[in-house]
Amino acid sequence: MRHTHVQQPPPSPVASVASTKHMAPPRHVVLKKLPPVTEPTAEVMPVAFRQSEPPRPSASANESNSPISPPQPLADAANPDRNGELPRPMVPGESSLDPPEVISRSSAVDLQDVIVSVNQSYPLLVSALLERQVAGGKQVSAWGEFDLNIKAFGIAMPEGFYQNYRNAISVEQPVFRNGGYLYGGYKIGDGNFQPWFKERETDEGGEFSVGAGVPLLKGRAIDKRRAAIYQADLARRAVEPAVRSQMLEFVRVASQVYWSWVAAGQSLEAQRDLLRIAEARIQQLQDRVDAGDLQRIVRINNEQLIASRETKVIEAERKLQEAAIKLSLFFRNERGEPIILDNSRLPQAFPDYTTVGPRQVEADIEYAISASPDLAELNLIARQVQVDLQNAENMLLPKLDAQLLASKDVGAPTSDK
């Protein structure tokens, strides 16, 4: 079996070649190599899997810690506006059905131009890229459970036999590694307290306290808060292969639509050639009919053939227009508006193809499997399930905590304690 592949212009951020039923496809298409999908070196798993803390997200962390480096054009696709702003929303009463721009130039449009346009301004791809920001926001929200907590209160009981006043402020910092916490506080209680609430009374200068706590069984390896952080971090990482998978799919569909447009142009040219041949025979047949060499019916049949071929030319023109409209969904200008290409932008012919050896075929298949974003996404989903499993096992453990607290009253004493 002979294997061939289509020669294309220099590879784009994601190179893909697709054929349609309108052209004679090669038996094999060599897959252009994409950057391999690699897992980050730092495992983001519960303590039972790896004793490491996921990095807190920052303004640049979402890009620098990304396990998959997207092609450079995608950076602009995430922000369609040059100033970093999203497109202005539609105002009620405005028409959202503006006709696509029609351009006619002398230079032909190749597949590379279409792929670049998809990477820069295809709406569905831009929407997929915005999922990165959504996932990053969820990760920041999950880390909020480990922010410094400050609590304060004041209670006054100016009436009754037990008149007293209490004020307190405390600071608590959760610890990620072992699920514990560090505590510091100050309180002051003045007045008459019930005998069973004497611990609320302090010296005139108040009471300072510090402490720490750590779980020994339940909540030590993992708890609800840390499980949420692991899940958010893995979900953010899973966005990258998901975006890459969608990008490959969009490029594949755009390539098919592009070659359908090229095939429609070739079909129109063929129908026009057939029509010109039929029209060129009119005078020849008429001369032979006048000379008595042919029957008149032959000329009539040729006229019917001309009418039939004129109809086919019209049908081919409509199919070409339809293909150009479909292509405008993927071929857009810098503002993201669809462009309907004129017939003058059609390539002169299909590109040449060359044969490919069996070894190259096998190597390309192996590389496609190893670089598949779907496999990377499934791996991250499996790790999320492992986090859920360990958190569920943690809930079965008994609660046993160790706490250390020290306090000191200052000022003149207000009681005999």
C-alpha cells in the first residue's frame, strides 16, 4: 500500500491537513508534531501521595505553572481587544446580523492563513481560552480558606445584678501542611460575673493568649479545605488539555471547510471549461449541418447540452458561494468579523503530495498518541477521583486533636484568683 501526505506551507501553532470528498485524498496524512503533553514535575496530590503544598496562584502563576504551553497566537486570542478588554456588549436595538466583509485580492489564501485566523479570532476558541481565568478564580477562592482569620467582639451588660463588659480580638492562621492552626488573642473582662463565668473576668490590663492545635487522626493528611485546593488546582491544569483538544478540533473542521472551498472552486472551473467546449462546437456543427454532413438534430442536441452545462455552472457557482460563507466562520479579520473570500483568492490547484514510508507512519501514530491532550485530561481527572477517595477515607477516622494554649493576665488584679 502506498502512503502519501499533502505538502503544506510552514506549520502553524497547530498544523493540520484534512481532505474532503471533493478531492482525491491521499491514503495517509502525516501528522505534524505538536509540543508533547508533559506533566509538571511537582505532583499536586494529598499528603498520602506527596507531601508538597500546591503553589498559591498569582497573576503570573497561571501561565508559568501551566503544564501545557499553548502556541503563541493563543495569547492574543484570549484577549481579542488589543487593550486587554473584552468586546463591547450589544446595545438593545443594534443589529447583530451585520453582513460579513467581502474582500477580493490577487493573492491566494492558503490553509496556513485560515489556521492563524482560527487561533487568533475564532469565537468558540476565545471562549474556551477564557475558561483559564474561570479555573484560576476558583483556585484563588479555594486558597481563601487558609487566609489569616481575625475575629473581634464586644459585649456590654449594663443592667441587672451582674453588670459587666467584655471585649476580645483573636487572630488565627490555618496551617496547610498538617491541618492545624496557630492562635493569638487578647481579651478584657470587667465588672461582676456569674460564679460559673469567672473565666470571663480578667485583670485590669486584660489577658493575652497564644496557642496552637493540630489534628492527630481525622483531618491530618487531608481535610475538606485542602481537598478543595487539590481539586481546584487539578481542575485548572485540566483546562489546558481541554483547550488544546478544542483547538485541534476547530483546526480540523476549518481545514475541511477550506478544502471544500478549494474543491468547489476547482469544480466551478471544470464546469466552465465544459461549457466553453460545448459553445466552441456550435459553429462547427452548424457548418456541417449546412453542408448536409450532419442532421439538424445534432445541433439541437448540442444546444440542449449547452443549456444543461450552463445550469451546472450556476449550481457550481452557488456551491462555491456556500463554501465561501462556511469558510468565513473560520476566516476573520483583526476585529473578529467574518470575511467572505472572493473567487480570486482561490488557489490555482491542490498542493503536490509525496509518498511516506511505513516507518514514518508508525512513528507519527505513536507520537500522536503520546501527545494526545485527551490522555492528559483523563489523567488529571483520575487524580481528582483519587483526592475524593482519600477525603472520604479521612471522614471515617475518629477525631483526635492536640492543643497547646498559654495565657497571661496583665495589670492590677480585679479578683482574688
